[in-house]
Amino acid sequence: MTANIVLLPDAGPLITLAYADALDLLFTPGWPIVLVDMVLHEVTRNQTPTSEKLAQWAAAGQVSMRTTRTFQNHQQLLAASPSSARTANLGEVAIQETMIDFALKEIDADLPQQTGVFLFEDHKIARASFMLPDNCRKVSTRAYLMFLEQQGWLESAADIERRAIQAGRSFSKLRFPPE
């Protein structure tokens, strides 16, 4: 069953876990991790406290990279007119594209059905009307950490959150799903 679950992390959770030196927690459930190209670009395009760590993590070969039309179009627009190329929310758009592809696979009986777990941190995503196919779920960083703790795979979700904050991460106060 777990082989059919795919983790799709957005930029926010990657940054938070990098601040906490806890990126390895993404592998804990044993689900394949698919990193969309636009999200990788978002977390590495500028020099930040976590950009190099995230670039090395992605290059280590333990995650699958997913090419998206969103990133390809962004690259074309950037080459044509760097000052007018949109950057906001493109990682989420690329993940949405990937989830739609998962939904379309569900229609094709010859392809194995996958459940995409979209890992997010941005409060705008929790409240936004985000197209979520039946075979996809959205889970906040905090809820993911609590899941790991409940499964006995993590001693303390609060400790990871605390480590990220102490390292300088401004962690979302959002609780999704709400308690």
C-alpha cells in the first residue's frame, strides 16, 4: 500500500525541515518523494540559509525529480523577459499540475493508481480553493510531524518545530487540519 503513496513537498516544508536539520524525516514513512522542478528552483534560486543544503539534498539521488510544464514555461519567460517573469506561487502550480496528472492516471486502468500527499506550510494554501483530486491529500508540515510522532517514528514533533525556529525559521502558526 505505501508504494502507491507519493510525497510531494512544497518549498515551505523543505525549508523548515532544512532549518531543523531534519530533511531525513521525509523518508521515514518509506514513501517515494517526488520533488517538482519548480519547487527545487524556488528553494535554490537565491542564496539563503538553506539553499545549499536543499540543493545537496536534492542532488543526493534519493528523491525523484518531476519535470513540469510550469517550470519549462517559467524558464522560457525568464529567458525572454527576466523582469516580467512571474515567480509567486509557481511551485504550488507545478504541484497542482502533478496532482492532476495523478488524477488522469487514475482514469487509465493500465497504470497503477498513486495517492499524492501534498506537503505544504503556507497558510494561503490551506485556505485556498486548491483543486485536490480524489487520490491526493494535502497535509501541513506540523500535521506530518505529528503523524510521524503518532506512528512512533519521531520522538517529538514539537522538538523539530523548536529546532527550526531556534535556527531562524519563521514557522507557520497555522494548524491544519484544525485541532
